[in-house]
Amino acid sequence: MESIRGLILFADQVYPTLGGKWIIAGTYSNWFTTEPQLRFVGGVSVYLRIQFEHAGNYRIRLLLVDRAAPPTLPALTELTIDAVVTDPADPIDCGLKLPDFEVKCPVGSTDNIPIGQPLGLVLTLCMEVNGAAVASAPFRIIFRNPMEPLNVLLPPAPNPDSPQGGQS
């Protein structure tokens, strides 16, 4: 079986430089919101890196799925890319935007969410190459009550003076 390895990152901005480097700014896997419904118009930026062992034609398929939904439901959004690999020593790097998609708070209004008990939708972006799963990345949408301060949900900042080497 052919060895194909992949990486997916969610980011605010993804773009190449003239020198061949990729700028990946603002990576994340959690999206906090007090809105009861989010419509990602223009999608979400992702960076992909795929390393192929052999030259050839490849179909790359990205599917954003709700992990709690039945597997018979369609993906929230989907994107297919055809790639021609001529030099396996040169990975495919690309930055792209996922197509538009929408998510809703499971309990309707975020005012219905108890303070201290945020609700999360666990989404996953799956990458398939020629029908085989190659990589995935979590994307959690965390709905919270608008009256709850955001700092309650975030972990404390590391303490650089602690004996654990910056971890408290």
C-alpha cells in the first residue's frame, strides 16, 4: 500500500511568500461564541501539507463533519482537489478556504446555556486521498452564555517562575 502522510491546520490567515515559505497565522482548534448560529461565509482558512511516496494523479477530498451527527448525514461542507504529483520529494503545500457552512447552538439561544457549562459541537475536518483517510483535525465550536466572562473558560497563563518549567 502506498504511504501518504498529511497535515491539516486551521488558521486565521494562510498564504505563501515569494521565497517559498508559508505564513500560517492564528492557528486554532476551538472557536468560542455567544451567537446562537454561526455562518462561516468564505469558509475557514486551512493549511494542508501532503507528502506522497510516488508520482501520480491524486484526488484529495476534504470533509467537515459533525462528530455527533449520524454518519448517514452529509458533511457540513466538502471540497475536492485533483493533484498531479511529479516529484514525490516535493510535498504539496496549500492554503485554502473551506466552502461556506453553518452551525447552530444545540439548545437554540445561547441565553439557555447555564453559566459555567458551555456546549461544544465537535467537528472534524477529514482529509482523504484517493478514498483513503490520511489526516484529520478537530474543530470545536464552543457556545457559551453571553453573560459568562470568557476568561472563565480559558486555562490560566503559564507561570514562568514555576519549578515545572513554565507550566503551573
